[in-house]
Amino acid sequence: LGAEGIGQLQFMLSFTALIGVGVSLGYRNFITKEVARDNSSAGTFMGAALGLRVLLSIAAIAISIIVIEAVGYEANLKSVLYLGTAAMVALSFAKLLIGFMWGYEDMRGPAKAEISSKIFGVAIGIPVLILTSSTVAYVGVLFASALVQFAVAVDQLP
């Protein structure tokens, strides 16, 4: 990736971390606690949490677009930031579903989701880095890895 690519990757991680704070708001822990306390109302809590997550994700994406376009980053960095934002949103939904499973004391489903995304990320990410040395391609792999985690988490829901 070189110095510029590593810098772009680090900037993307910082940028998405700042935007991501507003998406998560720590309510994954609330869902885990409430589902563990009384799983008869789990559907209500999960529906509310998903609805809130959708609204906050839309706001985060809008803020990202406004900031990225207003600052006028160069095209490659814009692509990295857009893909990073998409990865952050997908990962936030996966983590919410994992918190839901934790409330049911299900540790296998979350483990499968985490391990699947890590294996995917390494198996695809290393060849992409070796063959392309492209920051955009690598962040695309991170986004795909987040989608894998989300898909496996959905599949593992009780």
C-alpha cells in the first residue's frame, strides 16, 4: 500500500470511528441485558433497536457524504471513505444482531459470524493486497467481510 495507502487506511478508520459513535450509541449492551432479563419481549426490543439503527445509519451516511464532498478529498480517498462508511454501517448491524444472540446466551452464533468474517477477510484480503496494492480494493474487502459477518449473524439468529 505504501505510505499514502496506509495513511488513507488509517484516516478511513478514524473517520468511520467518529461517524460510528453516533450509529451504535451503546445500545447493543442494552439489548443483550434486556433479552437476557426477559426474552419474551425480545422481538419488541430488537425491532426498536433495528429501527433506531436504520435511522442513525441513514444520518451517518448523510453526514459522511456531506463531509467528504465538502472537504473535496481526491477521488481515491473518497472511494476509501465511502467504502469504509458502508463497512462501518454493515458491521454495526452485525454487532447488534450479535448482542441479541448474547442475550439468549448463544455464543456459537456470534462466534460463527466473527470467525467467518475474519477468515473471509484474510483469505481475500491478503491476495488483494499482494496482487493490487490498492487501498480501495482492500477496503472493499473489509466491506465484504462486514457483509459476511452480517449475513452469518442473520443466519444464526434464534
